[in-house]
Amino acid sequence: MRRAGWWAGGVLLAGVVGAAVWLLPRGPAGWGAALAAQRPAAAASAAVPLDFRADEVVRPVQAALPRTLEFSGPLVAPQTAQLRAKAAGTLSALHVAEGERVRAGQVLGRIDIVELDSRIAERGAQLASARASLAQAERSHASNERLAAQDFISPIALENSRTQLDTARAALAAAQAALETTRSARRDAVLLAPIDGIVARRQALPGEQVAPEQPVLSLVDLRRLELAGTVPTHEVGWLQPGMAVALQVEGSDAPVAATLARIAPAAEPGTRAIGVVVALDNPGERLRAGQYALARVRLPDAQQRLLLPQAAVTLSAGQAQVWVIADGRLARRAVTLGRRDEAGGRVEVLAGLDAGATVLATRFEQLREGRPARVQAAADAVPARASQAAQALAASAGAEPAARALR
């Protein structure tokens, strides 16, 4: 029975081997042709060129690359004034509120100065007394001069008379100055606007007791605004007063035209930055002090540079590179970059690329160097891609029977 089982197993194994040999392709190639048919579908499709549309490639262009310098800061109103109390007293009236427009010389409020009228009357009485004393001194001195001419008094007595006259004149001048000072206090009791502008803040209320030099009102003129910013010391040499500046103010859609007004003569302590001031007219007073703004200064470039889109440049291990189509195949080129234009999405190529190179305009995944590639015209792009897919599918389908035959 055991020999009969071995014989049955041998017959079965011989049948399987015979069937496999019968399934193999016949001909001179024999076994070698069968093994060659086992190549993967990827190898068959690798010979098909990659087709890129015309908008997927770009050529470097020679053009100027203007530089844009940016700095930011809040808007301020250079014409700002604080109205202060000139004398101590009670703020009896304040005629304006925050946000109201005022004119230079307009009466904005009054301060009730205690006992001001009584002091003015006292100074007036002192002035009258000084005038009477001066008149008496003048009459006495005139009489003494006549007596001295007749030798009835000594020269020393005449000199004393002249001194008394000078003293009376000085007393009169002092009384007049004291009265004028008291009257000026009455003028200081009236609060007048020093400039045209808008009331920004009320710092005292009617009924409050105010002291000399205490702030009462803050006024601001919004017809002209400034932006104070800083730029690095290595960039300030590109700027000059009078240059055009575009301001992007928060809350405003369109940029505002301004002018670079001033540049500080030295860097700020503890920094490597230099202050710059941008001035802008605000006739409609649409902008307000305190709004944040971004200033952009466009610096012209007199040099022609080799430019590429930033999307065409990739980084590999810290090295900038681009993919090009050269002699019908993909090639990778290491490049050296220069200036960048972030707003325009362009970058300067200093070395590693010719002006006539055909560069892939964007990043593609799984590219292999040496792979056949070509640029299709716009009308042929879709059929070419369909043909490429059909060829790859046919190559994969042709390899499938051979692989199935070896299984």
C-alpha cells in the first residue's frame, strides 16, 4: 500500500510540472522569454515621457527687481495743545465737550479767581498814592532848585531832593506793574483755544478747584498726521527725505499717499535702528490719531536681474534647486539666490541657471532625474495625457499575463 501511495504522488507531481511547461510560451526564446515578461508595469511605463502643459513651465526673465522697505507705527497728530489754568481758582464754566471742533481764540471756559476784584481795587489805590507822592516830590524839587539858585540851600540838600523825586517815580512804576499783573490774572481767568482743532479730552469739570498749570483741555488738529517708525541702520542709506510712501492704515482698504519727512541723525540708544517720520495730509480728517499704519517705500532698481517665480524653487538639505527640462529629460539644477520680492512672488537667480532654460513652474512630487519629459501645446495637452495614460495601462496589461503564467 505504501508503494502504491508513492506511485500515485509521483504521477500527480509529473502532471503538475507538465501542465506548467505546457502553459509556458513556445518558441525559440523558451524559458528566457517567460522570465522577461515578468518585468513590473512601472518599468514599462517609465519610458513614456511626462507631458507638462505650457502653464506648468516657465523661462527665467531679465527684469528689474525694485526693493520694498517696510516699517510700521501709530499715527500721531503733531499739532496738539494742552490748555492749562494760569491761576488758581474754581472752574466756573466749560463750554465744550470731547469731539467738538474749536477755533483759535474761541472762549472755551472761565475760572472764578477768588478776591480778584478786591486785589485790583487795592492795586489801583496804591497806584493813585504813588502818583500823588510823585507830584509832591516834583513840586518840592522844583522849589529847592529855585532856592539853590539863590544860594539859600546847600548843594547837598538839592541832591537829596532829587533822590526823593527819583524814588517817587520808581514807586509809581512799581504800582503800575502790580496793577497790570493783577489785571492779567483777570484775562487768565478766561480759557481761550490756542489752535484750530478738536477737543480730544476734558481733564477737569465745572466746579472743580484748579491750580496754576493744571491741564483742563487737550486739543488736536487732525488735518496733518505723522507716522514715527524705525528702520535698521543697514537700510537707512536707501532712504531720502521727500520720497513717496504708501501707507496701509488699519480700517482703510486703499493705501494712502504720504511723504518721508525726516530721518533721525543717529541710532536710538540700545538698538541698531534709526527713527524716520512720514507725514501725510488728512484734509477730510478721515484718519484718526492712534490708528496703526504700515509704511511701504518702493526703492527703484537700475539693474536687470534673472528672475524666477518663488514657487519654482525648492530646498533640499538647505540647497536651493529647480527642475528643468533639458534635451528631453528632467534634470535638477542647484541655484544660488539673491533678492526676493515677497509681494510679487519672485526671486533673483545669481548662478546655476541659464536664461533660456525651461523650468518647472511649481513643485511636483516623485520626479526622477533623467525621466523623459516634454512640453505640450495647449491644444494637445489633454489628448497627450490621455494617450500617456493608455500606454501605461497597456504596458501594465501586457505584463499581467506573463506574471500570471509564472504563478
